[in-house]
Amino acid sequence: MSDSLPDETRLAGEIDRLKAEFPKTRELYREVCALLFFRFGITPTANRLYQLVKRGSMSTPTQVLGEFWVELREKSRVRIEHPDLPAELQAAAGELVATLWTKSTTSAQAALEALRADAEAEKASARNEVTTLQAELARTETALEQRTGALLAAQVRIQELEQAQAAGDATRQALETEIARQQDEIGARDQALVQARADFSGELDKLRASAELAEERLRAAERRALLEIERERVVSARSQKEVEAAARRAEQSETRHREEIQALQAQLGDARHQAGVMEGSLEALRHSNAAYVTELNALRLQLATAMANQPAAQKRPRSSVGTRKPRSATSKVVTRKRAAS
């Protein structure tokens, strides 16, 4: 084993040297055959030559090996047919060369067939593997294309969803801001409406109380006027003045109330539709004031009629002094009560 390793090393070195010297494949195979047979004592075979040289096809070492044996036989025949050799030796040498040639050719052919079979098997196996790999590669490429397409579609969808989400967030924030602003405005309007309703109700109650008080005063004044017209002219004049003052106060109160109502109507522009009933009540109050004015006018007419009929009243017999004094005291008390009221 130790002797074979240096031979293999030297053989490899010699083959590398021959590869450098003989670039042509056939010449290289011919020199390797001579190297193996003459220097290393190895019978060359096509398989061995192809393993050492590894150039060309499998038919090249076979052809070169055949040519080598033909050339060797020719050269051997020349030496064998040398006239100095005996006939028996020539025959024995010829038989030896023929036997060697036959065995070498048979071995070379068998090795070639085995190498061809192995090569065909490897080639078929390689073809099957290539077919399998190509099919697997095609499936892999198809799956990769599908995954790539799905990935691109997913990325596009993700971008669209992100854009839609950003737009939705912006819209939502804007809507939330607008809703908060509107809620604040609605709250402020509700507070203003509640305050306006309260103020309007208070003013309406005050107006109603004032109207009722004025009406009550008017009725009292009317009763007192009717009672005192017949009693004395001075009391009638005082009553007339008080009635006129009451009428002026009523007119001033009506004017003030109208201004206040107009101011409230300007403040309650947005809540006008909810205050329809109250406006109806206000309109009824206005009609009551108009009736009150009408009654005042009628009362004035009655006073004017009374004043016109005053000479007739003066012709009446005056009552005694004792009788008139209680009346004067009564009128003074009534006048003081009116002034206090």
C-alpha cells in the first residue's frame, strides 16, 4: 500500500506534465497509454484512461486505445519477424502478443460497455433528477409568483387601508370637534332659552299683576267716580285727575312692557317657535289693554258728559253742612289711599 501511493502520485504528476505538453486530446490519450504500459507496467483501459485524463467523450479513449494496440502489435511484429530470432520464438512471441491484444481488447470493450451502461444509468438518473428539479422549480416559481402577487396585493391593500384609516381618523376628529362645538352651542342656547323663558315668565307675571292691579284700580276708580260725581264737583275733578294719571301710568306701563317684550322677542329669535303659546297670551294681554284703553275712553266720555251736566247738578239743593263734612272726609281718605297705592 505504501508503494502504490508514491506510484499514484508520480502518475498524477506525469499526467499533469503530459497535459501541459500535449493540448490535443487524442495525442494526450496516446501518451498516457504509453506511460501506463511502458513506464508503470499497467495495462491501459478506456475507463482508466478517461478517469486519469477526463477529456473528450468516452469513445475517444477507446479509439486511442485501439490505435495504441494496433501500433504496438505492428511494432512487435517487426521485432518478432527479425531474422535473428528463431522460428519457435517468433511464433511464441506472436501468440503472446495476440493473446495480450485479445485480452486487452476484451477487457477494454467490457470496461467500455460497463462505463457506457453506468454513464447511461447516470445520464437517465440525471435526466430524471433534472426533470424532477425542473418540475419542482416550475412549481416553486409558480408558488413564488402567486405569493409575490398576493404579497403585492396585500401591500397595496394595506396602503389603501392605512390611507382610508388616516382619512377616517381625520374625519372622525373633525366630526368630534364639530359635535363638541355644536353641543356647546346647544348648551349655551338652552341656557339662554331657559333664562329667556324665566325672564319672560317673570315679566309676563309682572305685566299680568300690573294689568290686574290697574284694572282693579280702574274699577275702584270707576266706582268711586260714579259715586262722587253726584256728590261734588271737586271730588269729581280729583277723580278725573286720578283716572287720567292712572291712564297715563297704564299707557306708560304698556309702552314699557311693549319695549321689554320686543327686547325679549329679539333675544328669543331662535326660540320663537317654542314660545307661540306665550305670544298668544301676550297678544291676549294686548287685547285686554286695548279693552282697558277703550274703557278709559268710555270713562272719559262719561266724565265729559258728567262735566257737561254739571250745571244741572249745581241746581240741585245742597245738603246740610253736617252731611257734607263726612263726605269730604271720605273723599280725603279715598284720595290718600289712591296716592298711597
